[in-house]
Amino acid sequence: MDLKNRRIAVRIDDPELRYQLSELLMKNGAVVHGARDEVELQQLLDKLGVEIVVAAVKPMRIGLN
């Protein structure tokens, strides 16, 4: 898939992973928009016409009792 000038929204909780993925996408010509939460992600979809969405949620943490 050609990423040149494609609008991509990224919603990933891990800051390091979000940064690395955004950098990789931008190096391949994509226009990357970061979303802080689901509301902002929906706004990017509605207002900017984002074509691709990359989202990840925090994994469930299992506590040791």
C-alpha cells in the first residue's frame, strides 16, 4: 500500500511505540495525526477524513495477590 499523503490517525497508549510507529509512517510519506482518546479519534475521522486508523488499548494488567 502506498502511504504517500495518506492521512493516518494513531491512538496508542504506549508513548514510545506511538512515536516509533508515527516516525515510520511519516518516513513513508504519510500524514500522521495523533489522538489522545477515543473522542479525539472520532473527531479526526469526522473532520479530517482520515483514511487509516491505528489504535491499541492498554493490555489488562493481572495483579499478583
